[in-house]
Amino acid sequence: MNDAIRSNQTKRLQEATEPTARILPWNLRIEPAFARAIDFVVGERFAEWTRGGGRASLQLTAAGIAAASAVEKISDALEEEKAIIAEYAKKLTEQRVSTLIGEGLTA
């Protein structure tokens, strides 16, 4: 979702969440700033590393949930990002992402 939002690929994000899509409709790019943001939220104890679905995962801590809630209450902060997340987050499940990137497929 980060890549779709930052690169104005919301149309492709919409395509990726369609149940009939079998591949990711664009080349996914992990932005270095995203990794730094992850380091920040872990370092500030807004999230912690855990294990989920057999892989490393991040989980918000109580402080992280409070911080996210505070940001959500600021009506003019991250307006576009909040709208995109509200529309697509529940559709873009871990299982859906695994399908789109071909995880588990053999050649």
C-alpha cells in the first residue's frame, strides 16, 4: 500500500484487490524511507516484531495504537492516504498479497 500511495498507483491497487487478479499489476518497489519508518516505530516502541503466519510481522503496541488514533483524529492530516487505506486495507490481506506475488508457486 505504501508503494501504491507514494507512486500514485491507486488504480493498480484497485486492480490488485479485484478477486480475479492473479498477479501484481505493477513492479512493487520498497522505498528506503519505508524501512526507516519501520525502524522508527519499533525504536519508539509504537510497534514490535512478532511472528505471524510463519513469518516476521509487526504489531502495534498500546502506544502505537494511541498514536495512530491521534493521527486519525486530525482531519486534515494524511487525507488522501487515509482514504486509500480505508478503501483497500481490508481487501489486501496477507493471503491476497501472497497470491499476487506468486508466493508458493513452483516453476
